[in-house]
Amino acid sequence: MPDLLNLQTLIAAATSGSFAGAAKRLGISPAMVGRRIQALEQEYGVKLIERTTRTQRLTEVGSRFLVKANRIIDELEELNEIACPDAEAMSGRLRLSAPTTLGIKRLAPVMAELAERHPALSVELNLSDRNVDLVAEGYDLAIRIGELKPSSLIARRVGSYHFVCCASPAYLDRFSVPENPEDLRLGRCILNLNLVPRDEWPFETEAGESFTVGVRGNIEIDNGEALRTAALVGAGIVYVPVDLVAEDIADGRLVEVLAGWRKLVLPIHAIYPSRRFVPGRIGAIIDAIARGLRD
């Protein structure tokens, strides 16, 4: 009977593409990854992974072995669910990827509450604005903002991401307050590189008619906190997620403009790999995230 840690290590090495990647994911040294896989190879008398100084790949036997290893881990997850079906007693480890601003403003408090309620549950929250490869990088769950491309991943909508236009009082004192979106052409805007295209800001009338306005500015930024900081010091008007600037608007550090026109609203999805068995804790965490976003 193979050691379960060794099987999990093989899966991590195969999906991450390197012993170093597997070591980072599992919190052990690359040397320990090598020893565990070597133990599997010695136990079964086969070569599972061929390595050179630059690359590694599964052997033919290793590929078949990996399929069985994933099945064994899934079966154990099912046994755990049978033994402890109550979502109020979640345990185990889950790796979650999420966008930076959403993660800081909304998801970190949700994870903190989960950790308090479920001491046996370990959640690794990785924040990045790039779309990670869930399978190759070993993530159990990811939160994505925007429309999803067709894929084999399972998706569940958990919320909506609203945008707002705002500027500092100092900027609005120096320049006229825009009364309609067309007035943005006359002002100074801070371009958000996460919007595509960056210089075409979308709006919608109360009647539901969509249109865009071409804007200009000599500052272009791809990070939410940097956009917020530039707006706070009076560099111009920004078109950013509400979550990023809600506290600043409430406290008067920033002022919402063009409130009578609807801004961009994007769907928020939780996505996870399509597998025969999905641990109940993933569903429970998705439920917690959905509740947190509603709040």
C-alpha cells in the first residue's frame, strides 16, 4: 500500500511541472519531494518521472500511475465526507486563487471568519490579477471577475463587481465637475489598464442604452491600489471597482461623479476543476464567499 503523502507528492510534482513547484505547494524541500517519489518508484519497481537538469516528464507508466493516484485521493476524500458530512466541521487544505482588490477588500475577511469557525481547515489564499491554471498549478478553487471563456472548469456565479467614477476634492476644485460622460473628454483621466480598451469607458443610461466615451490622460496604471493613490493626490478621474474606493468616498477623500449613469458591472464566478468527486468543503467555501459578497 503506497504512502498517501508520497501519492500526493507525485500529483503535486506532475501538475506543477517541477520538484521545486511541488515543494512550494506542499511546504517541504525539493529534496523531500525527490525522496518521496523515489520511495514510490522503489516500492513498485518502476520509473515514474524522468528528470534532466532542465525538464521533467512522466514516463508512460507514470502517466497511468498518476490517474490511479488521483482516483485514490478522491476516494479518500469521499470517505472523509461520509465520516464527517457536516459542513460545520470542515477540515483539510484548500488552495484558492483570487484577484488582488477583491481578495483584499472582500475575501480576506471571509477567510478569516472561516478559519475562526473551522480550526481544522487550512485555506491558502493567493492574490493575483492573472488567471492561474488551476490544474497545472494545483489550485482547488479560483475566483474570476468577468465573462468566462468556454472550458472544462465548473463555474458558479457568486456575485457582481460594480465600478464607479470618482476623483479627489482637490481635482474637482481645479477642474469642472463632469455633468455627463461626454464631459470626461475635457478633463484629465487616469487610465485603468485592466479595462479593455483602456481609453473607452462604458456607461449606460437609465433607459438601458449602452455607450462608451473616449477619455484621455497621461497616467496609465494596471494596479488598483496605485490607481486609488493617484486619484487621492488629485491626478485625475478614475473608473475603478467600487470595493477599491468605497471607504474613501464615504469619508470624503474621494467624490463620486456621474452618479446618474450606470457603470460597468461584471459577474464574479467561483470556478474549480471538473472531477468525479468534489469535496464538500469546496461547496461550503463557495457558499461562504457568496454570502460575503452579498454582505
